[in-house]
Amino acid sequence: MSAQPATLAQAPAGTAPAADPSGISRASRVTYLVLLALAVLAPVIGLYPVFVMKLLCFALFACAFNLLLGFTGLLSFGHAAFFGFAAYVGGWLVKAQHWTPELGMLAGTATGALLGFLFGLVAIRRQGIYFAMITLALAQMVFFVCLQAPFTGGEDGLQGVPRGKLFGVLSLASDTTMYYVVLAIFVLCFLAILRIVTSPFGQVLKMIRENEPRAVSLGYEVDRYKMLAFVLSAALAGLAGSLKTIIMGFASLTDVHWAMSGEVILMSLLGGVGTFFGPVLGAGIVIALQDNLADKVGAWVNVIIGVIFVVCVLAFRKGVVGELHAWMERRRARARAS
């Protein structure tokens, strides 16, 4: 369109989406600071560092997915492609090419962004189930590449990836040292997502999610905004995948399998789509159940997680955090009315 896009402030009433329940209030800031303090003290209070690092990786993955679904309204069934392929690329560069871990993670991030751009060229103009199925089909192609490519190790996966030294100086062999590096990366990425979503760019994404035709009528190039959101989400997913490989020392076909895309959707929905902390909580619930129940009930852990998901969908339509925000809003409304 030739006319300049209208700003959100100029849009008539009802154009911009309603206030998001995940807005950063003082209570939210205090909660985040308390959780950050607990995370910093986790190794001291007896939490197993490797478990918490794995949780943080999947929490970052879920936050990346939530940036796309929760704040842009695009449901991707292929996010495992960004997570898993970046895990292979980053791990291979560190192991075979002797790159330092931070370069491996940067390469994984770039790999995720590049894949996201290529996926977006094909899928971004589609909507709804068509967008979701195209991303799933493209992700299955990436899975086949990972199964056949010589550098991935095929069904055996990529094994023996060293943690190395950060910037060639700081050894990451210690779980505690590695933990604080992972925590720092997660916090920086979480703050970056907060900034993206609360920026004018993020407000446009929310408007696209709520009413895409109205955003088009106001002059916004919707496809460009969705493409940028898709690439950002893919890049963060790639960072999470490469970081996971550095921590655990391996990458496998599980990381790039379609079931991984289902898991990240489950994490986001369980915690609360469209909230900032919901995907983190959802990832914590899923990873904790998998780690604690896998030895006791075996494959039945997936059935248990499925039952929990069904109960959540029926009883907590907005997810745990989303329902909590909604309850607090109703409570404030009653207080104002009285």
C-alpha cells in the first residue's frame, strides 16, 4: 500500500489487541527476581545442575516457540527442525572442527535462523492448518537429511561432543561452571524476548494475531512482520538446540523428530500460550515428569503426560499461568467494582 502504516496509537478503538494478561507488572518483576535468585542458588541448595541446565534449554525452546504461537498466532509443527538440526551443526563444529563452544552456539543460532528463513519463504503466506502442515512437511525433510548425512552419525547420533573452553579461556568441564553460563544465556534470551514483545514491533505482532485483516488495512506489511517473527523464533530454537548439545555432549534423531515439535507445543500450552513465564513452567513440568517417572513407569510416562495435558485443556484452557493471570484480573475487577 502506498499510504504509510498507521501507528497503534492512531488506530481506532478495537484495532489493537486487548491488554495482554502477561504484562510486566510490579508483582511480575518481583516474582522474576525471586525465581532468578532461586536459580542462582540452585547448585547450592542441592538441585542437580545437569537437570536444571536441560530444563533451561527446553524452557528457552518453549519460549522461542511461544514467541511465534503466543504473540504472533502462527502454529508451527516443525520447530524440532530448528532445534535438532542446529544441535547437530553446533555439536559437529565443536567436535570435528574444534570450534570453541560460544562459536558452536552462534553457528547453531545462525543455522536455526537460516532454516527459519527458508521455511518462511515457503510457508509464511499460508495460514492456519496449511501453515502448520507445510512446516511439518519441511521438518520431515530435515529429519531425513539428519538420518542420512554422514556428519550426524545417523541412527547413532552425534556422540562425544566436548564442552571445551568458553572464549578459549574458561573451562566448561565443571557442571557448576557450565550451569552459570547456561543460566546467563537463558536470562539474556528471556529479557530479549520480553523486549521484543513489549516493543512497538511486538505490539504489531499482537495485532496481527488478534486481527490480521485489520493490520493489513492499516498498511502494515504483515508477511514481513510474520517472517521476522518466524526467523527470530527459529534462531532462538537453534540456540537452545546447540546449547543442549554442548551441555549433554550429544545430539540424536530425537532432537529433530516430529515428536519434539509436539513436546514444545505441549510445554507452551500447559504453561500458558501468550504469557511470558508460561512456557518456562510448562517445560519444567514436562522435563521433571520425564526425568522422574521414566525409570519408574517406562514408556507410560508419555501416557501420564498426555492425561495431564487433557486435564489441563479441560480445566485450564489458558494454561496454568494464563489461568492464574485471568483469576488475578477477575479479582482486581471485583475489587474495583466494590
